[in-house]
Amino acid sequence: MAITASMVAELRAKTDAPMMECKKALTEAEGNFEKAEEILRVKLGNKAGKAASRITAEGVIAYHSEGGIGALVEINCETDFVTKNDSFLAFTDAVAKGIVTNKPTDLAAVGAMPLSLDGFGPTVEDVRKGLIGKIGENMSVRRFQRFESGKLASYLHGTRIGVVVEFDGDETAAKDVAMHVAAMKPVSLSSDQVPAELVARERSVAAAKAAEDASVATAAGKPVQSPEIVAKRIEGGVQKYLKEVSLHNQSFVKNDKQTVEQMLKEKGTSVQSFTLYVVGEGIEKKVDDFAAEVAAQVAAAKG
């Protein structure tokens, strides 16, 4: 597979790794971005993951609560310009309110909810199609979550990050946790709840990094660590990762002298769950290879 300059630039933007290292990693991974990121992490350590959370897809996160019921929804569009459009914003707010009222169970049910907006309707799907024609840009309701616990705390960072926390206890402490989640992006409440595939991936990266270090040491004529020490290093790295990505073990953003778990205990508060939405998370946004496009057009004109 040909590795284009735009592919290298995209990987560099996600990882902060040097341009040539990005090209080498993409070449080795045969163009697979996820595999290339892992290769960079093995070769460069954590530096390669600094910007891995940068998301390029556009859209808005909206939240609405009423009578102890809450709804968090992500609606995507093609460009950042549309995320500031009044009609698009009114649509996202209306969908969030409709989810609270109508109790949809899936995206098809969300599309079927009653809604009239800007002369379009009578359903959410009809309004969506109408706005596509009016604004001239595709948009879609990507995901939503409805909450019925009655004890909810939320935090919106602009329109790009949304967090809802289900809790018992002090509301201020719960709101602080919601803000913390938006900033630190944990993947689970506790370390034992981190998804197995993430743990396996981290262990694989740690093992590959250890093998890389051993190879470098051998080439330099330096002693290589014993298998037992290497195994402890790998496990130590995994345990460090588990603490870094689990909410209870993270250092609290407002007081790094205590963990979130310690802060909650101090405030007599418990968190049952949290939901974090980041606009475009996991969506690959198309990156056009402008030079290749121009070359193709020139070739077509000549032909």
C-alpha cells in the first residue's frame, strides 16, 4: 500500500511522533493506523500516545434533564462551521428533550420521535433530512443514553464533551467528578472493570517494548535483564496503566494529593456509573490527499 504524505501527517497529528518515524510505522503496518500507533508506542514509549485522543469528526454533544430523567446525545455533522448553526443546535437540543420525554430504545425510535422544526417534520428523521437540504451538509444522530436513576450530575465542556454521573450523596462532589471525567477520561470506575481487550493490548505493548529494549541492549553489548525481571516490569507497567485509566484510582483534578475515591469517601458520596461522550470518538474523518487528487485530475484531462 502506498503511504501518502497526508497519511503521515494524520498519524503525526495523532501521536506527536517525528515525521520519519510515522512514515516508517505506517510502512511497517501496511497503512493500518491502529497498528502503526502501537508500533510507535513500542519504539518511542508514551510520547507517541500524547495526542492519540484528538478527534477530527465534527458534531455536538447535548444534554437535557427533567424530573430526575436525563438524556445525553451526540449528533454529528461534516464541518465545525455547522456546529455553530442555530438550526443545527436547535435540532440537537430538541432531540435531547425528546429522548427524555419519549423513552426511545434505539436510534430508529429516536428518528421516529415527533418533532417539527424550521418547517420540517413531523418526525426527527424528517427534520434531519430537511436540515440536510437546507444547510447543505450531512448530519446524523450517532448515539444516546437515557438515565432514570433520579440522582444525576452532568458537565458539558462546550459542545464537544459531555459527562453524566449517577450518584448517591453530595451533588457538588458528583459535579466535581463529572468535570474530572471530562478532563481525565477514565475508561472505568475501578481497575478491575477495565475492559479485558484494553488490558491485553497494554500488556502486548509493554512486552513488545521490553523486547525492543533487550534488542537495543544486546546490540550495544550491554547486559540483558532476566526473564523474571522483565516479567515484573511488564506487569508493573500494566498495573500503572490500570490505575491511570480507572476513575477511583486517578488523582483528583482539584486536589492531586488525594484520589477520586478518597475525595468521594470524604464527602460521603458514591458513584454508581459515569457516561462520557467525546464528539467524533472512534470516527475516522476522511482526509483528502489533495496532491493525489490534482494529479488524478491532470491525468484524466490528458487522457
